[in-house]
Amino acid sequence: MLTEKVAIITGAGIGRETAVALAKEEVKVTVATHCADEGEETVQLVKEAGYLEFR
């Protein structure tokens, strides 16, 4: 199991799918991207899927 793990995801394309999959496995996910719109969409999807560490 991946609990108590943290993933830092960069980008919102392939990274988005990875972030959502990891959040479903209860991994704490941090999203970093230069494109605000895509980043916000990724953050929302991760929140819906599981856990997001947001800073």
C-alpha cells in the first residue's frame, strides 16, 4: 500500500493521470505546473479522487 507516501507531480498532461491514480491510492499529492488553468483542473480532479497536499 502507498499510504504515508508523498508524490510531487509536475505538469498537467500525463502528470494529471498519474496524480489522480496516486490520490486514489491515498498518496499525498503535490501538483506543480506553469499553466494555471490546467493546474487548477488537475488539483480539482485530485481532490475528488483522494488526498491533495496543497501549498
